[in-house]
Amino acid sequence: MAYYRCALMEVETKFKVLNEEFSLRLDRNPIENIKSRLKRPISIRNKLKKYGYPLTMQNIEEQLHDVAGIRVVCSFPSDVYTIAEALLNQDDVTLIRMKDYIKNPKPSGYRSLHLIIEIPIFLAKEKRMMKVEIQLRTIAMDCWASLEHQIHYKKDFNFTDEMASELALCADLSAELDERMEKLRKIVRPVPETDDAIKII
């Protein structure tokens, strides 16, 4: 777990450096906050058991990609893709898998950009390659996901189809908010056309 903790520190530092660079170039911070977490040992055991794997170090490293996780909350949808692209362009970052739930939301309405990456951590006598799961989303997406989790996963409560539809509608309203705020951002702070180092998707 110490290796995964080191991997989290490496990735978190990368995001902080990118945020500092873009704050100088764009005169604003595209990243609102960064949260990291390590999966609990009991959750690791249960997930391996669910997929039929014995609890071994090899199976943890090879079969689980979300032991170390980072959530990056950005200001606008374009910031999500800009930050993701800047991270993946770094030569020590290897993309294992990408799932874009922003362009293709889940049926529940959940939106986020998921990346599984592999990065090296440098120890005293060796280099180890570690996997980290990254979720990038906007403030609105993060707000919806947090509230949806509290509502949907309340114990001893029968979650109805009507409630699921209402949550999906709330997700659509959240996406509309992002779109409207993005349009305002482009009016107030247009992207500098002369700076080729910044690419807003």
C-alpha cells in the first residue's frame, strides 16, 4: 500500500504542476480541487473474491486498477479534457484505459472522464510501475455524483424507477448548467489564439 501511496503523490504533484502552469497562462485555475484515496484492504479482498482471484500481491497489482484513485474536479468541461490531455502527453505516463462518461453518460446520468494510467515510482534501489485510477469531472458533475450517492445508496430503502428518472433529469440539468457556464467562460475569457501550448478541446 505504501507503493500505491507513493503513486498517488506522484500523480497529485503532476496535477498541481499543471494547474500552476495553466493559472499563469490562462490567468485562472482550471482545477478546483484534488482528492486522493486508497482502497481499504477489506475492499481489495472482497473485489478479488468477487472476480474469483486469491488474495495475493500479484493479483492485486495485475487484476485491480483502482487500488489508488484520484478525483480531479475542474471548473469547466473543456478544462477536463485539457488537463487530461496534458497529463497523458507526459512521457512517463502510460494510458491503460479511458472511459468517457461525459460524452457518453451512464443510464443513471453519471458523467465523468475515467483514466487508468501507469506511472513509475522511484525507490532507493528500484523503479516500480504502478497503476492509478483518475476521475476528472466538473463542479456540477461532482455535486450531482455526491448527492446521487447519498440518495441512491441509502440502506434499507426501496429506490424506485421514478426516483431514478428524477435523478437522470437532474443530471441533464447539471449538464445544461455546465454548457451554459462554458459559453459564458468563452465570452469572458477567450482562449489565446497565439499560444499553441494550450489546446482546449
